[in-house]
Amino acid sequence: DAGVTQSPTHLIKTRGQQVTLRCSPKSGHDTVSWYQQALGQGPQFIFQYYEEEERQRGNFPDRFSGHQFPNYSSELNVNALLLGDSALYLCASSLGGQGRETQYFGPGTRLLVL
Amino acid sequence: RKEVEQDPGPFNVPEGATVAFNCTYSNSASQSFFWYRQDCRKEPKLLMSVYSSGNEDGRFTAQLNRASQYISLLIRDSKLSDSATYLCVVNANTGNQFYFGTGTSLTVIP
């Protein structure tokens, strides 16, 4: 039973560039949430996708956008990268989309913006 | 005020000790509560859900106090392998957003 997978594992970009991160949820899961975790902080909710729609969004600017595909996999896009976007980006999957179910995390993508 | 607040520690305890972490949350409508464990440079992993009646899993006990809006995690007979950051997680009934605390760092010393 495959767990949550994310790609790439590491990424280095420069300010102003754009980046796309990918996530495949745990087998059988239909909901994907994205989080940003800065060093020394807890994960911060970016948004959640269910049935290919963004269902809820955290306090992040429009530079952060996403997509969910019919197979439930998801992408996180960040435009016009800033130094402060350097962080660990975590994808979490869950089932049912009711908001209370357990979330399972992927290994994350470490993004460094220079 | 932050949605979830934790004492960041660090907590340094000897092997075999009992250690307790507390976490407070601000939204009284919160419905779901969890403790996650995160090892250095790894993803968070579910340690246990927290139920109103409290629950125990081996050396770990979680409690929820709705009146005071806090949850706790008790670790008995600490092992070296318990060294990690423990994240308190709360979900508000009004949405699908999970709120994480900043985490409490635990180091178990031989």
C-alpha cells in the first residue's frame, strides 16, 4: 500500500522564478492538503483540494495556486518566488473531505530560494 | 491570538522519566484533536488522536479538556527513540483546516 509521495525531494530556485511541486495521495484517499513548514515552525495550511476543487484556503497570497487531477494527485504552484518562500512543503492526504479525518503526510519537498 | 499554542521546550529528560506536554487552542468549536510526531528533517507522523474520554496507547496517554481548551500528551518510561518534536493539531468544526502548534522538542538523554 503506497503512502503519500512527493516530488521533487529538493529544489533550488532563484527569486522571481516559478515552481511546481507534485503529490500523489495515499492509495484510496481523495483529499489533498498542502502545508508550508518554515524552519522551527509548525506546518502552516496553504489549501485543500477535494473533488478537483480548492475547498479551503489558508492565509497565503494568490502566488500560491494548485490543482487536483481526476486520479486525486495534486500540484502546488508558486509564482514570483521570494526568499521567504524557502521552506519544507508538505502534502497530506485524507479520505472523505469532511475535515476531521486523520491526515497522512508525504516526505515533503525542500525548496530553497536564492 | 494563535489558534494553537505549545511550549516549544526544549524538554531534556533522562531515560525512564515521565514527561508531559500541554497545548491550548483558541476555537471552542474545534472538533478533532491529534498529536503528531516529527523527527528531524522528516515529515510529521500521526502519534495518536485525542478523544474526549482520553485515550492511551502503550506508554502514551492523551487527554482533552474542553472546558479549559487544552490537550495534553503524557509519555511514561521515556526511551531514547522518543526524542523528536511533538506537534499538537486541532481542526475547527467550521472548516477543513488543520492548525498546527509550533511543536515541542523532546530529547531523551541516556
